Amino acid sequence: MLQSRPGLVVQGLSVALGGRAVLRDVSLDVAPGEVVALEGPSGAGKTTLLRAIAGLLPAEGAVLAGGRPALVFQQHALAGRLTARENVLVGALARMGFWRAALRLWPRAEVAAADEALAAVGLDGLEARRADRLSGGQRQRVAIARALVQRAPVLLADEPVASLDPATAEGVLGLLRDLALAQGLPILVSLHQPGLAARFADRVLRLEDGCLTPS
Amino acid sequence: MRRAAWIGGFLAIQAACVWLVEPDLGRLWAGLPRLAGWIAGGFPPDFSGFGDIARRAAETVALATLGTTVAAVLALPLTLLAARPSAPWPAMYHPVRALLDALRGIDGFVFALIFVAAVGLGPFAGMLGVALHSAGSLGKLWSEALEAADPAPMEAARSAGAGRAQAAAVVLVPETLPQTASAMLYVWEFNIRASTVLGLVGAGGIGQELKNAVDLLDFNRVIAILIVIVALTLAADRLSAALRRRLL
């Protein structure tokens, strides 16, 4: 279902870590339904940029996203002993009270939303499987489903296919592109494989030494 | 030079210990025949009225088990306050850690002695003593397990807007369950061993039976009770080890 989303606008974002400038005056925008790839060498600041946009790092500048962006982490960051469904529900914790969540009294509507998100990433039937018994590609899909149930206006993905084989990587990136189109979701994804970036993204931005450069 | 300093330091510590303990081999030599006489006189062990010994042994297991359970209930909130990934108020971190150290630093035997004075003789006092001491031990072991856990799932939950305590309860606690359950079994096994002597201060269990037999110089009974204690602690040790192997 296409939703009306504001897109992502980043203006003059700068981050200094330990007194060293890691990002310098980065500005970019991602339109609703657009997939923008961020490429660059290791240490260029891709992860820092995504984390700063997600609000996980203190930064100077402005991020206009219409709400808190959802971030898909590089190594999926799933809790191995929780089921796929429970991991997805972690994305909905902000809408639940402490005791309800601690006692796993998940609201029915949230369970339905989690199952719907798992179906959207092609994992229906695996809701009750523990995350540590899923393959690498399936885990990354659960991480994407967790980001989807956040109902965030923007999706950020930090090298989501770094540890996947080429076929699985293409599947995950194809899924992100389909989600962007189907839901009008602006997606900013960092990749270190230029070939994949060119094939799956609408635009490619290059980050070098903390600055955006023409790609 | 450095090795000489280590050896010198070690010898100095041992010398200080000897000075404080005043070991006397002559006294040991003189006492050995008496000890040997008691042991020889203790055979065959007197298992008559085994029901009483069994009931006291069961009391020991019960107070150690209940004490460990109560300790876990006390330790859980303290653990969440004393582990960096879950502590909602950083200012509470060090005071709660100090409280856990204090509870752990006072032996269950000492706590039981105090509780006997407060609530009277019997296993209830022993259980309370075990619970307080073990709450400190469990809190320390559990908070270390939480701090050693992979921080990524916790960060993912926090980035999705979950509160620190909420994320810890939903993600961190289940993730560290094998380690925390293993620690609890270890503490339970330790408590079975430690509870066998709580009866010496009137805090119930098989130690009470042992004290009665020693007071009466009934060494056949003493040996019988010691055999039961060794069997009990070995059984707890094996059971705990087997369960922990399955958990980890």
C-alpha cells in the first residue's frame, strides 16, 4: 500500500568522534519510494552517517524525516534465542508498556503486524523459529521486518548484505527495492559492492573521508 | 630480581600467617590417637532411626533450594540496576554493586546466626541466611553475564525506541538465560554444601543432627551423618553439573 511519506532530508550533518571529524557537512535527500545507495571505502564514514541520521550519535546539522528512522544493522543484531516473530516485535516495543513486554503479553494487533511484516519479507511459516536457527539471509530479512514494524518514515540499512552470498544478497536488496516501491518508503542503504549499488539503487552517493563526493 | 621479589613477598605472607595461626605440630601429634580412636569407634556407622537423618537431609535440600529461589527473586531487580547495559540510572550502578558485594561478603552462616536471634531456631532462619548471601552472589554473576552479552540486539531495540529496562527485559534477559540459569544451579549446589553446617547455629538441616551426635560423642552416628552429607553433596554436584552442561 502506497503511503504518503515526507522523504528524508539531511542538511549539513557533521559528526566528531574523540575530537576527530568523521563526517563533514553532509547533505543529501531521499525521495519517498526511492532507494539511494551510499558507497565508499571502509572508514569513509558510511556507518557513522547512518547512525547519526538514526539519532544514535550526537551530530551537528539537521535531519528531517518526519519521525525516528528505522535502522537495519550490518550484522542483523537479532536476539538468537528469541523467535523470528519476537525479534520483529522488538521493533514495536516503543508502543508497549514495560510489564506487557517483559511478560511477553504481546498485543494481538502487534503480533498480527509482526506476522504481516514477516510475510512481506518472504518468511511466512517461520514466525516461531528461533533466530539462531535461521540462515544468514533469513536473519537479515527478519531484521528488515523488525524495521518495518517500527512504522518509521525512513528506512536506513547499514551494509545489510555484507555477510551474505551473492544470490542471497541480491534477494535482500531486491526486497528492499520492492518495499520502497510498494510502501513509498525512502531507503538509504550503504553498500561496499559497486555493482550491486548500481543495479538495485535509483541513485548512488559516494562518501570519502567523511564528505560526499560526486559518484 | 623480579622473581626474587615475588618469592620474598610470598614467604613474608606465609610467615605472617604462621605467626597469626600459631600451628603446633606437637599438639596435632598428641591429638592424632584420640582422633583415630573416635574414627575407629565410629564404625560401623549407626543408621538406626534413619528417618530422622533423611528428614534433616531433606530439610537441608529444601532450605537451600528455597533460599536460592528467594535469592533469585531478590537478585533480579538488583542485577538490572547493577549491569551497565540495563541500568536505567547510572548513579545507582555503584551503590547497588556495593550492596551486592556486601551481601556476598557476609557468609550465609553469619546471616543465619543473626536470623536465628531474630526469627527463632529452625530452617526458616537458615533459609533467610542462604537467601541474603546468595542474592549477592547471584546479582554479581548475573550482572557480569549481562555485561558480557552481545550488545547489538540491545542497541537495535533501543534504536527502535524501547526503554533501557524494557529492552533489557525483552532481549537481554532471554539472551543470557543459559548463563544465568547455570549460575543459579552453581549457587544452588554451593548452598546445599553450605547448608549442611547451618544446623550448628540452630538454623535447621542435617547439621542440627550432626551437632546433636557430636555433643553426645556418638561417633557411630556422626559417621553415619557424614556419609549422608557426602552422598547429598555429591548428588547435588553431579545433578547441577549435568544440568549446566545441557544449558551451556
